[in-house]
Amino acid sequence: VQLVESGGGLVQAGGSLRLSCAASGVTLPYYRLGWFRQAPGKEREFVAGIIWSGGSTSYADSVKGRFTISRDIAKNTVFLQMNSLKREDTAVYSCAAGHLSFQYEYWGQGTQVTVSS
């Protein structure tokens, strides 16, 4: 299983970024995909998740209304659209995949998102 993220970078507060995660080597209809983030000195936290089959989504309270997770079935890619970014959104964002019956078990390398004031 390979998860490759892209789209991180530096953005001013209030701006937007879109992260992408291309998945391969996994039978996606039986998996959930998610985005997690880890800021310096903090534990990794769940940001958003999507059930590949059906597209059901879930979000952390801290990003509800600002972030949107979606998928492109033809491209085996999941996206995280991040709007109204805040300084506290600064973190390394990682894509993860897990079979519906298990925890997230596969991880990408992560991409840095930095929000400046």
C-alpha cells in the first residue's frame, strides 16, 4: 500500500490550500481514508475521514465548516480542501488508510502546512 500526499505549503491566515493523497496497492471500496495532523510538541490528531464506498464523511470539531474531505474514484485520490485557515492549523498533515474492520494502518509520508499571521 502506498499513499502519496501533495499540496502542502505556506499560506496566510484566512487563505486556502488543497491537499491530495494518491492511493495504490489497496482495494479502496473496503477501506476508509483519513487525514491526520501533528503540530510540534503535540500528539497526532484526527482531522477528517471518508468511507470510500458511499462517501460518508466525518470531521474533527476544530475543522468542521472549514475543511472538506472528498474523493476522486477514477484517480484513487482523496482530497482535503482547507479554507479559512488559522495559525493553529499549522502541522504536518498525513494521509492514512485502514480496512473498515480495523484501525488506520497505512500512512503517507506527510506534508507540511504552515499558516502565517
